[in-house]
Amino acid sequence: MFDPISNYVVGDAYHIAANYLKATGRLSGDVDVHQPLLDSIVDDFRSGKTNRLILANRAIARFEKINDVLELVP
């Protein structure tokens, strides 16, 4: 999919985001890979964003926005 450096950036951004969401109780601790979270990071990376903290923060924001909306739906 990507070269080793790209894999590192995407993988590290995913781990940052997933660890934060697990620590805050927003993501189940038994989830190995949350595909929508990873897809969000990959999409941003492919659009030219390469800072792993920015990638993680944008993915977290999207995750929280979607889950906040889902919590409002009865």
C-alpha cells in the first residue's frame, strides 16, 4: 500500500488516535483495528497531510462527531 515511512506515519497516527479514544472510553479496548478511524487517517494522508499528530487529531474529531450524532439518534 505505502512505502515503509508512509506505513510508519499512518500506523503511528492510528495508534495515537486509537489509544486516546480507548483511554477516554470512546472506543472499546478489545477492538484491534477500527476501520473507519484508519480510513480517515489514510484519506488525509493521501491528500497530502503527513504530520502524524494532525492526522490523529483529525481522525479523533471525525470519530467523536459521528459518535455524538449517533448518540442523539433514538
